[in-house]
Amino acid sequence: MHWHAWDSGWIWGMHVVWWLFWVMVAIGVWWAITREKVASNLAHPETPLDVLRRRYAKGALTTEEFEERRKVLVNEEGGTL
């Protein structure tokens, strides 16, 4: 009787382990990237003035609307630009 690795299922088991290894590596990379993005957002939260500037840059606001809202925000924050 001749023993073959292909017949025993051992090689298929190693194939599954190899795929599981690479799936875990991919999950680890994804987790590290998303964790970095979340930490970055928490470290530098977007202020209302930043949101206003972004909307103005996208063209969602006219210059007059931007200036009016900017004045309100600056007065509420008690600061100047």
C-alpha cells in the first residue's frame, strides 16, 4: 500500500490554513488603516468654521452666505480669523 499526501487530506488542510493566514493578514492591515484614520479624526476634529470653509470651497455657498455665516461663527467663538 502506497501512501499519498493528496489522498490523506493533509495537503488540503494546509491549503486551508494558508488561506486563513492571508485572510488574517488582510484583516490586520485593514484594521490598522482604519484605526489610524479614526485616531487622526479624533486628534483633529473639524470645527464649524472648517465645515463652512469646505462648503464654500465646494460651491455650496455664495460669497455673501459665507461671509454672513463666518461672522456669526467668529462672534460665537469670541475670536477672530
